[in-house]
Amino acid sequence: MTTSLERRYAGRLEEFADRRPFLVDLALITTLMGSATLGASLTLPNAEPPGDDRAAVCLLGISCLALFLHRTHPRVTVAVNAVCATIVIAQGYLLTPLLLAPVMASLYWLATRTERATIRTYGLVTMTSLMIAAAVSDSMDHISLLLRTIGPFFWLLLPLAGGTMTRLRRAYLQATQARAEHAERTREEEARLRVTEERMRIARELHDVVAHHLALANAQAGTAEHLALANPQQTKQILHDLTGTTSSALRELKATLGLLRQTGDDGAAPLEPAPGLARLPELVSSCASAGITVTVTTEGEPQPLSPGVDLTAFRIVQEALTNVTKHAATHSAHVRFAYAGPRLLISVTDEGRTTAAAPEPAVPAKGFGVMGMRERAHSVGGELRAGPRPEGGFEVSTALPLQPSVSGEETV
């Protein structure tokens, strides 16, 4: 209870000092003037006091008035107080802490506001001048020279040490506050970055799921309309596949949107296994029902993939085939897997139009398909290239590590 009251009153005093610095300085300097005046009236027993009191009071008044400059000109304040104190002591006044109160206060404020070199220089000069004045003063003739000089040395050393400790404490508190503010900003920035990354991941999943299945559904519906009268049996099969396509779209869309409802509990069960290259036959079959014949070739010995790389490979192939369905005027595409050392090379190509009657439409420059594929490849430490082929058509090629080289694999 007592500690809390002290802290409360100390906080109020500091707040008042910040709001009314002149009033605080006036009160302190008035107190120091009274202390110096009292010190000038002290003498040793059986010692004759100096006769010129008005000169001493005038010098002490000048030194105290100089203290008003301690906030802006601490060096000038110390110099004026040192000169005035030296003259007063040389006149024969008894050297006491009361007489030295103004110069001690100026040294304290100097130590709180300047660097070490300045403190050392002004402190040594002030100590030396006052020790010399004490050595030649007539007020302490019967005291040994060591006692005359050692007293002012330690008295002036105290405010220098106290001011230095205050300055270091202020610097420590400022550094602590700066570190706390930096940590708070870092936490906020990290939280925003994580939210942005999660939003981008969910956006990629939504784009891949919606764009792929809607493109297939559109192609299947167009093919069924074209064959409705000519081949009813095939039309029926295409409509059956269309039902499967829309059901798969709804199922994956539900699983993806379920990510937004996850609370992050360790015990929460996953909504559905993340898709991977094991579902490639299903993807090829859905493309075939949309009129796109997909051939798959594999070179090298298949190696196990991490879940994140497996998902990335599947989504890149899925998006590339979706672009073939939407943009390429062709009925075939080729998917090639090559296991080369620690990397998996994937290429998805189409031949585009083979006749010169109509130009081959280019893949739209705007959109999120290629950008999403490139982001997926980079997220696991891979790279991706997409562009027209010299011999015609379009090619998407990517190189993915079998195990991701960066932290934070993508999972669904």
C-alpha cells in the first residue's frame, strides 16, 4: 500500500514538473539560495568570519540565477557556479556542502544532460579549482591540507555520480520502451502478415476449385447441347458426368470454406484430406468428359512427396488443364512428370489451333490463374514458367522440390 502511494505521488510530481518546469526550477533554486546563504554564515569555532558578506551574497545570487539555464545551457551553468564558488571560498568562507549546494546542483544537471567527455572535463576542472581555493583559504588554517581538499572532492563527486546514474536510468527506460513499442509493432505486423497469407491461400484454393469445376461444367454443358440430338446416349453420359462435376465442386468448396470456421484447436479433425496427385486419374476423367483428351507420362522413378508439394503439384496441373479447357482451341493436352534428383519437373502443354483459318486465342494477360500457380510454386521453394510455345500452343512448366525448402507448407 505504501509503495503504491509513493508511486502515485511520484507520478503526480513528475507530471507536474513536466507541465510547470519553471515553477519547479524556481522552488529548487530558491531552496539552494537559502542553503548557500546559510552556508556562508557558518564558521569554525573561534574563527573570524569574513567581513565582506555583500560580495559573497551577490556572487551566490549570480550562481543561483545561472541555475535557471541548466535545461538549455548546462555547461554555462557549471562554469558560472564554479567561478562564483571558487571566489567565495578564496575569500575565506568556510567550505561546506551548504555553501557548495548550487555548484553541486549544476554538476548533477550537467551529468544528466551531457555525454561522458563533457562530464569528465567540467567535473575535473570544477573539482580542481575548488580544491585549490580550499587549500589557499584562511578559514581552515588549523586543518591539514589533505582534509581541506578531500572534502570538496567527495562532495562534488556525489552529484556527478548521481546525475550519471539518472542519465543511464533514463536511457535504459527509453530503450526498454522503444523495445516494447518495436515488439508491439512487430507483433501487429506479423499478425497482419499471417492474416494476409491465410487470405491469399484461401483465395487460391477458391479460385482453383471454382474456376476448374465451372470451366469443366461449362464445357460439359456445351458438349451435351451440341450432341443432344445427334447422340442422345453420349449426351446422357455427359450430363451424368456434369452432375459429378458439380457435386465435386460443391464438396471441395465446402471443405475450403470450412477453413474459415476452424478454431485452431489441436484436437480438431481435418475436414477432408488435401487433394494430391493420387486424384490425377479423376482429374483426367473429368477433362475427358469435357472433350479434352489428356495424356500423362512419367519419367524416372516416382518419389514420395511431402503433403504441401503434393497439393501444389496437383493444383498447378489442375489450373493448367483448366486454362486449356477455357482458352485453348484444342481437344488434347499432355502432362509430363519427370523425377530428376531432388526435384519434380512438371509440364502441361497443348497444341492450340492446328489450322490457319482462325488465330489461336491467347491466354488472357489479366487473371489469377498463372499468378496463383506461380505463388504456389514459390511457396514450397519451386519455380514456374508459363507462356506460348514456339511451335504453337501454350506450356506451363514448373520445378518443385520433393521436400519443401521453406517453412510453412500449404495445407487444406
